[in-house]
Amino acid sequence: MQEFEFEGKTTEEAIEKACKELNRPKEELDIEILEPGSAGIFGIVGTKKAKIKVTLPQEEQEEPTEENDVDFAKKTLQDILSLISTEAEVTAGTEDGKITLNIYGDKSGLLIGRKGKTLDALQFIVNKIVNKSLSRKVQVVVDSENYRQRRRESLIQIALKLGDKAKRIGKPVTTNPLIPRERRIIHLALKDDPQLDTRSRGEGLLKKVLIIPKRS
């Protein structure tokens, strides 16, 4: 059984709080009065709050399933999109333990923003709402028209071209400023090249990746 405790100036007030917070009528709650409460002397000295313990039926305690988590994340994104008046469809699934949401439809490309900034903002908001509401922590990835996969493939090609250039001229080359996730893609794309080394350089969130040719 799952138990909750509530307080109020009176027992009735504590029960009202329980009904409101648990979104259940009084008849569905198993209520135990722990402290009846006391008004004290003239309502000033010796006052005690009423305290109750509420037990929910077993069926109310079921942990949300992974499928329910995905559905909730999908609805959260759909609700946000409805506020910005865009005709778009959201598909949902799971991959590598993450909830993946992909936006398709008319003008869905506008939700990407410059270098994916709008998409990242949507993803941040959805993660905040979902993780505040669910009983377990999940990671939600929000994409639009498979932008993130296309961006990843583009970054890998950039990394390979810059790596070839660094080896050809024998000098370090740098990428444009990138967010941490994109810098990681550059590092991973070149980590198995025995002729190259990579390092992040700069301050703050946006840093460049320095691609350094190793001396033979």
C-alpha cells in the first residue's frame, strides 16, 4: 500500500487537501486520523494541526510502464506544438533506452531553427515536463524530419575532410564552434585515426574542436 500524510487546521481541512492533491473523492480514500488537532487556548497558545494518513488502493500504485512513458512524452510534445499553431504529426518510440519523438508534417522544418536551436529548446522543455511528472527519470530526444541524423552524418563528413586537410598540410585545423553533443561526434569520428589527435578548445558551451596531425 502507498501512504500519504496531510495536515490542516482541522481534520476536515486535511481531508480536503488529500482529496484535492490525490484527485480522488473522500469515499475512495482509506483515512486514518493521526492527530485530531487542537485550537488551544483562545486559538493562540497550544494550537496543534490535524494530521491524517491516507492509503491508496493497490491499483492506484502501479508504476508507469515504458509504453505509458512514451505516450506521455508524445502527448506533451503534441500539446506544445498545438500552442504554436503548426500542423505536424509526432511519432514516438524508444531507442537505446531513450524516448524518441520525431516531428513530421507541413512547416515542421521551421521547428528545427538555426543549427537546431529551436529543436534543442523543444527537447529541453519536453524533458523538464516529462521528468517532473514521471516517477522515474527518462531521456527524451526530440527530432524533426530526422534532422539530428542528417546533422550527425554531416558532422562526420566535416570531421573526415578536416582530418584529411590536417594530415595534408601538417598543421592543426579547427571546426566552427559547436555544442558538446556535436563536438563529441567529431571526436568519435576521428578517434580511430592513428595519425590524428583531437581536443576541444575555447570557453563556455560553444567550443571548437582542434584536429592535430601527429608527428611521425
